[in-house]
Amino acid sequence: MEPDTHHPLILYDGVCNLCESTVHCIIRHDSKAWFRFASLQSDTGQRVLAGFKYGNQYLGSVLLVADGRLYCKSRAALRIAKQLDGAWRALYYLFFWVPPFIADLVYDFIGDRRYEWFGKKEECWIPDQDVHQRFFDDSTTAT
């Protein structure tokens, strides 16, 4: 299940350049430091997925654990956008009415090409010291 935190947890592909850029964007627009993060490849990420009995489906997706539920693809992205500062919140209100099966088709189209278009790293990104406390990994616990 969710790590011991009252903050929503974002699980992301730690070797994907697009995913890393998205995490940086979320951090910049999350002035309340509400979200916590873990890569899908981390022990924490794997434990959370196992707690939800979530196999390898949609691992090309950002996942959000909030309120005891697991959200994926467009629903996760929209829930994240709703909590961010500035115009990002407007994305939620513009697109929440789009049926998930349609929104997820667009999400999957980009997700299936993310490595080709944006590249891939050999190793997961290690966060800077100023945001490290917001990440779960093998050596730290986010608060």
C-alpha cells in the first residue's frame, strides 16, 4: 500500500527523460510541497504496486496514490494538475469531462513513444538535496 505519509505519492519511470522533466515541473509548481515521489523501479515503487496488486500493466504511465486509491494514466495526470499552482489547475477543469478511454488513448500514444522522442537514461535520476526529502528511495524516507 501507500508509504507512511499523508501526502499523495507519484510513481514515475525513473529512467525516462520525459518523466523526469514532468517531476521537475510538478516540483516547481507545487509550492505547498504536497506531492511525494518514488520511481517505479525503486523498492518503494515495487512495494506500493504489490500492495495494490498492480502488475506490470501501465508501467509506462505516471501513477498517483492518493486517498488510498491508485490512479493511472490521464486520471492520475489530471488529479496531479488539479493540485498544482497557476494555470496547471485549469487543465483539470478543461479535460476532466473527457472520457478516460479517449484521454488514455492520447496518453498511451505519447507514452509508447516517450523513449524514442525524449530519450532514456541508464540509471534513475537522483534528486538534488533541496528536494531529496520528498522522494522515497532505498536510503531515505519521505515525510
